[in-house]
Amino acid sequence: AKQQGGGRFCFHTEAMSAAAAEKLHRHIALENAVQGQGFELYYQPQVDLRSQQVIGVEVLLRWPQPDGSVQLPGAFIPLAEQSKLIVPLGEWVLQQACAQLQRWRTQGQLTWKVSVNVSAQQWMAPDFVRQVKDALQQSGLPPECLVLEVTESQVISRPTVARGVLAALQALAVEVSLDDFGMGYANLSQLALMSFQQLKLDRSLVALMATDRRYETLVRHTISLARELGVSVVGEGVETLQQQELLTRCGCAVGQGFLFGQPAPASAYLAR
Ligand code: C2E
Ligand code: CA
Ligand code: CA
Ligand code: CA
């Protein structure tokens, strides 16, 4: 549909490719879901590798469909980013995540933290820090319980803005985690240049270290470097006991992955 002057629409869908029509359809569905809050948050446990206790959860967004299926972020986050819908969507995620953790805290889980993924556009939005403050205030969640996960590319693309946001979050006592660590190029220097409180070893590294001694060495030294810089380390995508043991031996304190639990709705945690 092509917009003309005066807000009138001229439909000529026959001229529109099937792909473009599908994209428009998906965009409208996504916009409706953002407005109607038709999303669901899943939570995946993060586990202390020594005590095997849950110490936190990562929030992973899901989009339930009318046919009962559930869409993974890979299927809609890119579109949400292209269309800027990620900003209101991300704010909703932040609010819901803080409220849910505060609910769990009142039920006795006082040691848990909640980790929330943040897209570049959200992070760079002028009112992002205000959004974080609001989510904390509205939920009553202590700022020390919130961890924001960002990726390296987000920080590299606009380092000055990123550093300002990091400083503002630090002043609030909110933690920032460098996600998917180990897959880019300038990772190690990012650790020194920016003050992250946590890094998450990408699951490809966790998998490789179990099959290749050189990766084990790389991971062990990364963890000891992180420790010297005061940065905590979470191993991602832990699927096997062997990976868990290797990570522990390399000094990694926290693990996350199918070995400890799949992402699940909040209601699934009541049964634990
Ligand atoms: P991520 O932040 O790296 O999240 C971890 C992904 O690995 C999740 O995929 C999770 O389900 C999956 N995973 C966890 N344990 C294992 C394991 O042991 N093995 C394997 N093979 N996979 C495991 P998911 O839920 O499909 O999310 C994909 C990505 O979408 C996330 O990657 C994150 O970058 C993004 N995402 C998820 N939720 C949000 C959100 O609320 N906002 C934004 N901006 N991005 C989100
Ligand atoms: Ca993440
Ligand atoms: Ca990750
Ligand atoms: Ca990722």
C-alpha cells in the first residue's frame, strides 16, 4: 500500500512482491503485539557452579502465535530493530522483568538477579537511563539486582555515548554484562576500556573448549584476566557435564545452559 497526500491509501498489492506483502503483514502483527503486549517472558536459570544454586535468571523474549506456536527472538527481533519497535518493546521487557524478580524476592528469592538483553537502539536512546530508573522505581527492585546485557558491537559503534550510559548505570548501581564474549575481535581491549561488571562467554567458546585444548587455554586466561579486572564471568550454553567441569576448572563461577535448565515461563519456577 502506498500512501498518498491527505492520508489516502492506494492499494496495488498485485504489484507488491509476495515478500514485501509478507513483511508488511509481519510488521503490522508486531506493532499490534507491542501495543497489546502480546509477548511473554521466559526465564533461564544461572547457576553457581560450586553450590549448584540458582543465583539469577536471564530474561528471553517469546512471541506466542494464534496457532499456539511460540516465536523465538531470532524470528522477530531483527524486524523490531529495523522498525524501531524495539524501543517500546524493550522498555516493556525491562518493566516486566524487574516486576517479576521483585515478586520472586517477596517470595523469598532474595539472592537472585535478573539479566535483561538490551538492543543497540534502546541503549542509545536518549531516555534509556530514565527507562531503567522508572522500571526500578515502579517495581521496587533494588538496582543491584538488575543486570543489563549488551554486545560488543553496541559499545564499539559509539564508544563515547556507550561510556556515558555505562557511567550513568554504574551510578545507579545497575550492572552491565558484555554478552556473547569471544566472538568478535576487540574483546579483550573492550574489557579494559569499558567498565563492565560481567562478561558472558559465548556458547561457541564453551563448546570449543571441550574439544580443543587451545580454546581451553584461551578461556582460562580470559577468566583470570577478567578476575584481575574485577569482572565476573558467566559461561553460556553449558549443555554437558564435561563443559561444566572444564569451566569450573578454568575458574568460571557461574554457568547457564540446557544442563541447568531451559528457558521457561515464570509460572514454571513455582514448581521448583
Ligand atoms: P543470547 O542473549 O545469547 O541468549 C542466549 C540464547 O541461547 C537464548 O536463545 C537461549 O535460549 C539459548 N540457549 C540457552 N542455553 C543454551 C544451551 O545450552 N544450548 C544452546 N544451543 N542454546 C542455549 P533465544 O531465547 O532464542 O534468544 C536469542 C537471542 O535473542 C538472545 O541471545 C538475545 O540476543 C536476543 N534476545 C532475547 N530476548 C531479548 C530481549 O528481550 N531483548 C533483546 N533486545 N534481545 C533479546
Ligand atoms: Ca544475553
Ligand atoms: Ca549470549
Ligand atoms: Ca546473542
